[in-house]
Amino acid sequence: MATKRISDEPAYVLHRYDWSESSLILEVFTRQYGRVALVARGAKKPSSSFRPILLPLQPLHIAFGGDAENPHPEKCGMAGRPCHAHRGRAAVGLLPQ
């Protein structure tokens, strides 16, 4: 499989699902790539730098990579204020699956 790396892409976390004891599956929406599912290994650990920022409706600048079946976030940073919950839920409902 080819490895594709995306850097500094503006994104919003749409959903986060527990995957294992320390990992998450994230659904993010990016301007250029649309809805993308990412596997964030170790993101639930207390020492993880991703833990405080991978929250639903959180605007981010994200870098991700990996193979097409299993992409993962590599760098993540906050990009402004969180979206208001009622507006964010409405927007998520409008996006195609």
C-alpha cells in the first residue's frame, strides 16, 4: 500500500469512538479531503499530547498519514474556538456518510 502524508490541514473532529483501552477512532472533516476516519493510537493515555485536543467539534490543524486503510494523526494543534454544539450537530447531519 502507498503511504500518503497530509500536513497542516484545517479540520474539525466530528466524532470520536473508543477503540481499545488507550486508542480512539476519530472521524474528522477536512476542507480538502472531506470526511476522514483516523486511528489515534494511545490518544487516551494521560501522557498523550492528543488527549486534550481531540474533542468533538474542535477546530484543528492536523497532519496525518499512513496507508489508505489505517491512517493516523501525526501532529495536531488547536485552531481557534470550538464550534457551538447546536450548530455543530446540525452541520454534522448535513455531511454525507
